[in-house]
Amino acid sequence: MPPNNPFNFQESTIVPPVPCTQCGNNMLCVRRSPEQGSERQRFLCSSCGNTNERIVGIEMSDEEVQSLAEQLTGKAKAK
């Protein structure tokens, strides 16, 4: 069943292309594999054949960063 809002990219499982570090053209995601609490993504440039990998999903959320900052400084977020 297609999503109710097909233009909402926040809910999309499609990985957007990234720029190639060699030639600057778009690199498309050709493989996704799960890791511990994250995902490994492999990109391939169709122009020069360059490949690149990245691991996503292990970044801290804004709420976690804010909470850690409040703990370290002893100050709460200003309202």
C-alpha cells in the first residue's frame, strides 16, 4: 500500500544520493545492511566508479545532546 503522503521524505526509506568525492557527480546507494543499532550504506558513482561507505543511525538526537549539556553544566534549558 503506498503512503498517504508520498512527498514526505522524513518517512521515506529511500536513501538520497551523495556527492562523489572524486568527480562531484551523484553517488547512488547500492547496498544497505544492518549493523548493531545502525545501518551500513554503500554508494557507487556511475560516472567514475568510485565507491564509498558510511554508517548511519548512531548519531545522538538533539534531545540527548541537550540533556547531556544540561547534566555537564548543571543548568536547565532557558524557556
